[in-house]
Amino acid sequence: MTDKETEKKVEQLQLLEQNLQAFLVQKQQFQAQEIEVDSALNEIKDKKDAYKIVGNIMINVDAKQLNDELSQKKESLNIRIKNLEKQEEKIREKLKKIQAEVLKNIKTSQ
């Protein structure tokens, strides 16, 4: 592997690490939303009425309806988190592979 190829690999590593960081931030945001949804579900459990914020106002809604909405939102968040975890794993595997190639090249060029 030439020095230019090694430089390209290092640039690719940096880009992958940036992508990984972006995925981790996004995953944290979804996990925080999931915690909020869980908290809301616990609060409305065993209640007939609940309140929902719509725009700048709070409206009275049926707790069962709100429970259903929150459960769907939680399911959606879980799917998104799992997808991000799969993408994260793929990026980590790619990172390991490229790091190994770069290290191997550095050792052989010394």
C-alpha cells in the first residue's frame, strides 16, 4: 500500500468516526425521548383523563387514547434505535478493518 493509499484510508477512518459520532448523538436523542415516553406512560396508567400538549395549549384527552399514541411512539423509537444500532455496528466493523489495514501498512513501511 502506498503512502497516498494510506492517507486515503486515514481520511476514510476520520469520516467513519464522524459518522459514528453522529449516529451516537442521534441514538442518545431517541433514547431520551423513549425515557420521556415511558415516564408519560407510567403517569397516565390507571387514569381516565390525561392532558396532552398540542402546540401552545394543553388539552384534556382520554387516557387510553393517549396511552395508545404513546405506545406507538415508543414502538417507533425502538425501531429507530435498533436501526441506528445496526448501522453503528456496521461502521464499527468497517473502522476495525480499515484500522487494521493502516496499522499493517505502517508496520511494513517502517
